[in-house]
Amino acid sequence: MAEPAPTPERQAVDVAVGVLIDAEGRFLLTSRPEGKVYAGYWEFPGGKLEAGETVVQALRRELQEELGITIGHAEPWKIDLMDYPHARVRLHFCKVWQWTGDFEMREGQTMAWQTLPVQVAPVLPGTVPVLAWLAAEQGFAGPTH
């Protein structure tokens, strides 16, 4: 019996993700809008890089398009690879402490400022490691979601 042919590894899509942290140390989560994969799940906001964009440029564009805000300095933080059934994504997380403008939920999503443990559910699988990283930084013991 012949060995099955190896399946080619799916190409990862690069995604810029903003971990917005306010003056009180809370972080912003947004719900995925209706009509998108994992609709209703909570995540850190962001989106796919377009051709020629850096992570920070993509994050600046996505947060303007989705939330109506203009971010200040974005500090590249961590990169994680997630293999979802619908897509393989390379998530580039950036911390953001400054922004201007009023939050507008331009895709019909919901927003929630959170602390650990988060009070919203369900949380997107790609968000779970970030909550663990934040917990480690804060010396938080216990479940993060």
C-alpha cells in the first residue's frame, strides 16, 4: 500500500493585531461581527497585512477602518502562528498605549475593556495565548478566561 502524499503546508496569512492598553491597565477586546468566521467570539482588534505594508502600517489602517481611531506608537510584542480550520495565520501582536478619536464600531462589532480574568466569552483561540502572556507579565495566578 502506497504512502499518502504529504499535503503541502498551508501558507500563513500575516495579521497585525493591536493590544490596546488604557491608563487603568485594561485591554480592549472586540467581538467578531456577524458574517465572519467565528462571529461573536472575542479577540484583539486588527487585520490582514496588504501587499507592501509593514505590521505597524497595517495595524494603523485596520484600527482606523474598524474602530475609527488613530493609534500612536505601536510596540511590536510577540508573534504567534495559529492553524484554524479556515486559515493558517501568523499573528503579529503590538502593544498600543496611545490613540486619538472616538471608538466607532464600524463593522457592527462590540467592544469591551477587560482585565484578567476576562469577563467576555467565548474567546477566539488566537486570543488565549495573549491572555496568558499578559497574565505572566502581571504575575497573575489563575485562569485567564
